[in-house]
Amino acid sequence: MSFYDILREQAGSRWSELSSGVPAAAVEKAVLAEDPSPGQFAALLSAGAEAHLETMAIRAQALTLKHFGRTIQLYTPLYISNYCDNECVYCGFNVANIIDRKRLSPAEVEKEAAFLASTGLRHVLVLTGESREMSPVSYIAECVRVLRGYFSSISIEVYPLAKEEYSALIKEGVDGLTIYQEVYDEALYARLHGRGPKSDYRFRLDAPERGARAGMRSVNIGSLFGLDDWRKEVFLTGLHARYLQNRFPDVDIGAAIPRMRPHEGLFTGAVTVTDTNIVQAILALRIFLPRLSLSVSTRERSSLRDNLVPLGITRMSAGSMTCVGGHTAAGGAGAPQFEISDERSVADIMAMLKEKGYQPVLKDWMRI
Amino acid sequence: MTDTLEIGGRKIVNRLFIGTGKFASYPVMRRALEESRAEVVTVALRRVDSSSGTENILDYVPKGCIVMPNTSGARNADEAVRIARLARASGSTEWIKIEVIQDNKYLLPDNLETVKATEILAKEGFVVLPYMSPDLSMARRLVDAGAAAVMPLGSPIGSNRGVKTRELIEILVREIKIPVIVDAGLGAPSDACECMQFGCSAVLVNTAIAIAEDPAGMAKAFSDAVAAGRLAYRSGLPSAGTGASASSPLTGFLHEDSHRQ
């Protein structure tokens, strides 16, 4: 059994319903449902539910307060290598793009870590491009050993690994896994990932399960907004998250709603996703899965991020740079994966949260 | 004589224990602790950052409070034990609230692993207060394992549903000879009062205080409700079922008759 089986059952269903008529009464019932069904989740994502965003927001806020309190966890991404063997048309690290390629040495990782840790952040997300040759698991492990001295929680966002490889990194001190499917639609996925190891849809789809089975404490999934109909993609993200929650009750399952940003290369996305759409996606996910961790990154501009705080998100990145070695420019920084929109410092983000009556949580785990 | 609760050699007057998660800020939390005059607070070790340069939650706990670290995040006995040892190594008290949770959806505790952790830590000299699902057999095992109190849940953490498990907790109150402290799920001061009225030794509240519009006001309300419930219990609340006796025994005449004979 894998989420793939559930995906196949869903193939071809509900999509037309999502964009057309769902009776207002069905949406209203879904908003207040104690344990919404997938059908009710679809109703919350439907075009018709856009007229109910305010009531959805009230419900989502109450649920988030109950389960997470007035707190937002902060983390920061750390790009250690941008070498990549893939040709994802929407990504700046695309192997076909002629950009500065860089991989940090452990000493350079330490410099970046010292800088990031000096801001007070204790949760770090380590990112690489997808190149087993240039950033093998042994290299990631080496970097993790350096980072252990600076951070109390280390997550990875790297190419999909085998379960044993996840286990090996957990032993080194990794406790969280982020891996986005990018797009759940298998045919579109094949078109967007024509060459390279990433073309293996199923190996990527099952990665969150392998990570959970290996003992990750938290697993984050998501799809890249702008590649396909967002309603369908969020619906499948929600089903995936629910599947993981049910199957791995001791793992903290999270989701993100990354929206496509400008990057190196020409692809600008097939589908426009508006701020209203982002808000509806967050509210629907929160009501469907009250305990789901929800992150929003610096891909979004500061004003939108600020407004999303009380609506259901639980995690934000801060002080981000998407280029390798960007904080200390040790030996020159590599090209960025995408352009960030919120360039505020960690201190500024913390001040904003406090201003809004939210406690920035910098540390929420430790190696034990 | 002051009515005190004795745990781990400490005498506690205020029977409202407070959890420190979910507050909008540390200063807001401190005001709530001060306003309620709470004497026991629980802090998740996972949230404590003693490294220099950042705010430390412990600096916002009023002096004199007993800080009871908890093992939030532990998924099994082994992790709970390791977190407890880290807590002790970081210089806090010997008190530890054990939370072993393998279920992130309802945050219901794993009683079996909790018993294992309690046994190990009590032997190591910790004052162990285990969070548990109210179950008499498990509570007895916790007593045998050396727990200083048992902390059954009123309803799932953060649910604010009140004392849904009352029947089961009442059994613990009757049968278990160590303090029974209701932890989790209490949504309103009246819920806390109810627990005290039927004989619980204390209650622990977090969410209902932390996410109230005025946490300090709500903390005081809970504190007063706990005191009122306790006084009602000690004063022989008829429905409490324990400690109550009619001022003139209703069947006293039978004994009078026997005397006459």
C-alpha cells in the first residue's frame, strides 16, 4: 500500500466539481464539520467556497489557536549545493541553465551556520540540488555533523533517498524531511521532468513514507503552485497529508504551498495562482486537517505573509537566501534557485510576529 | 491549618498548575503566572533555549515557582527518559512530567510506555508526574513504578471539552492513594472547579488560559475556581460522595435503641 494507490482511485474524479457548482449549504456544512470528509474538503476548495472565505477564516483561526496556540515556528533554509542533474523547467538549478554552480565545503557550511545561528534561529532546513554525484549522502552527512553544533533541529530538502539513506542521516542528527511532489498529476509530471533522476514519479511520491518509516520526526509535503490547477493539487496534497497522518501517527506531518517565483530560465508557469487562491488553500487545509503544520516561505511577499499569520499557518522561514553560500559569500555565492520576495531579517520577522500577538518559536526540538 | 498538597517533599497551596505553551509572548505568560499565583508550572524542554543571545522562557517564570519540565515530543519511554535526563543535566528540579505520545492527531498518551519511563526515572530519583489516559490498572502500575502523582486527561489536549472522562477519573480518586491531577482538556474555570469538587488533588491548564483574550484574567479565574472547588470538596459537598456525613445520623436511633437494650 502506498499513497499511489489512493491517487489512482482519485484519477479523473471531482475535478470538474471543484471549479463549478457546490451548493452554498454544502460549503457551510463543511466549514463547521468536526472531521471533514474528502468530499467536504473538496467543497472547501471549490470555486463556490470563495464566497465563504471569511467564515472559513474564522473557523481556521479558531482551530489553529486551539492546536498550536499563538505561536509561529521559525526556520531558515541553508543551500549547500546547487549542482543538479535534472531539467525541471520551473527551477533555476535546471542542469540546462548556465549558472554559477557551487558546493560549500564543511568549513564554508560552518561559516554560514555560525551566521544563521547568531540570529537566534535553531531550526535549519538543508537544501541541495539533485546531484548524487556532486552532493552525495556522505557529503550531506558531513554537513549535518557541522550543523549539529549550531542548530537544535535539522531538516533536509534534498533529492529522494532510499529508506536506509534516510536512516543514516537521522543517525547523524537529521530529524525532519521536506520533499515536494511539485505536481501530483502524473502525466504533467512526466512532461515537466523529462530527463534526469527526478523523472521517476513514483520514487519521489513514496519518499515521504520512506522518511517516516526511517524515523523522521517531521515530514513536509506539497506541490508547486502554478504548474497545474491549484484546487486539484491542494486536494491531492491534503489527501496525501491525511494518508501520512493516519499511517504514521507519531510523525508530525506538514504541508506547504510554495508558489512559483521568477528564476533562471524561461518557464513562467502555466497557471496563475492569486493571493485569494493561496488563502483559500490554507483555510481549506486547516479545516480538513486541524493538526497539520503549515509553512509559508519567503517566496511570498512580506505583506501577504503578515496577513497569513492569523489564518492557519504555523511555520515561517526567515532570513532566507536561496543561493549557495549567500549569507557569508564565502568564496562567492552561487546563483539562486528562485527570487525571494520577503527579504526582512530574522529580527524584523520576530518583531512583526510579536506586534501581531504571536510568539516566534525559535527552538522546538533538541537532539536527544 | 493551611490546606496543602504535598508532592516530592514540597508543600503546594495553589492547586492550579499551569502549562507554558501557546502564549502570545513570554511577558504575557509571566503576567498569567503572576496573576494566578501558580506555584507549579510545566515547561517543554524542547522549547528551552539556554544558549546566550536569545530569550529564555525560564527567565519569565516567577521566582519561587516549581518548574516541572515535560517530555513533550517523546514518542516512547526511551525518548522520555533521555529528555528527562537532559532536563536534569540542564540544572532544573528533579520534577518531571512524563508525556509519551505516539498519536499526533489526538495527542493521547501511550500508557504502557509511560509506565516504563516512570519506573526508570523514579529509580533515578526523579519526582515523576506521568500524563496518562485514565485507567485504573495503569494508574496502579504507575503507583508501583514510583510515580509521585498521576495526571489523567480530562479530554484531549487543547480540546477545551472539559472533564469528559469524569467517571474514570472518579475511580482513580477513590482508589489511588497518590495525588490525582487532571491534566488536559479543561476549557473553562467551571471544569477545573468540577474536578476539585469531586476530589482531584490539583489540575493543570494551558490552552484555555494561553489563548484567552486576557490570559492573566483567565488564569486568575481558573485559580479562584480551583480554590472554590477545593473548599467545596473539603466542606463536604454532598454529591462528592466522599467525606460527607449528615450532621445528625439518619439511622442513629438504631444505635440509641441498642444502647437501651
